[in-house]
Amino acid sequence: MNGDRALVLFSGGQDSTTCLAWALDRYSHVETVGFDYGQRHRVELGQRGRLREGLAALTADWAARLGPDHTIALPALGELSETALTSDVEIAMSEAGLPNTFVPGRNIAFLTFAAALAYRRGLKRIVGGMCETDYSGYPDCRDDAIKALQAALNLGMEARFVLETPLMWLDKADTWALAEALGGRALVELIVAESHTCYLGERGEAHAWGFGCGACPACELRARGFAQYEASRTI
């Protein structure tokens, strides 16, 4: 298991694209993995190839470091969930006090399968876009949850994985700024044009911050962060 080799959880969204750029900037070999769990916004999966191509075109170093892509089908996760991300229901708060876009066990399952893949591929570092600053209340995005899962995976697989979450303490404006710091405005423009965040899977209307319905929580968060990022650049 090589400490200079990484696996990035790559959904095709803004956060995971930024994380992929972050990993490419640091490690000599970076592979990606996406998950198809029956999400309503599975259009994001179709954007992954375009984003990988765009990232490779930004610098020769990134192109040389970008390794294979993997897709893992997890239909059972969607079948077990009655959420606004996996069924055609209105986005709202649940009786448990969490948004009904929360898919129970999603990040736990993603990281577990990612670790199994990383074990086989000899990849020590597993990079995810979990964030406790703009996390919508999802408990499996919290830093404590990720650290606990790292301990469990290492014990259960007799490994020394490092779960890395470069966005954990950043808000969306900070995430846009990180993208610019990593790849310049070209990376920001790539994320705007090709990444997908909208929970409803809308890609019909283009906004300054990208494609989306403009009204779901994911779109609102992305739009607000982009506006704050742009405002900070003019100061």
C-alpha cells in the first residue's frame, strides 16, 4: 500500500471535483470511484468523464497522475431508502429533524466499498468531499464520524488507510476559492460548466454558478457560495 497513491470518491459534483484536483496536486497516482445507488440526480454520473477529461487537460502533471475510474453499483442502498434523493418526493424536513435528502448509511457504505477497492488497488489515501461546515445536518459528514470509520476500516482490514476530507472545515465560498487556488479560473469554469449538484437532476438552465433548478437546497447552497466567492475576488 503506497502512501503516494490515492482514491477519490468522485460523484461528478462541485465538491468531489475540487477534491480530485486537490489529490492530483499532491499525489503521484490518483484513481476515482463513483457510486450508482439509484439517485434521482444520477445525471451527475454522466458528467464524471467530462470532468476527468477537463482536469487532465489543465496540466500535464495532472494528466500523468490521473489513473483509472471505477463505478460501483449499490442499488440496495437506494431500495432501502425512502428519501428525496432516491424517490420522487418533495424535499422537506423529516420528523427526525434531518432533511429528507439524507440517505442513511450512504457515506458509511461509500467509504467501506471505497476502502475495499483501495485495498485491492494498493491505494492508501481515500479522499472524500464530506464537510461539517455546509453539511445540511447529515450526521455521516461529521469529522467524528469519518475518524471513527477510519479506525474501524483499519482494524477490520488490517490496513493503514488515511481518510482525507480537505473540505471538512470550508464553506462553499471557500471551496470555490480552493478550486481557483488549485487550477486557476480554468478549473472554476470547468466546475461551473460540467459538474452537477442539483438534487432534482436539472441541467436545462445555466446559471452563473452552473446548471440546476436553482431552488433545491443544493442549488441554493452552491449559488450562495459562488456569489460570496465572486464578491471576495472584487475586494
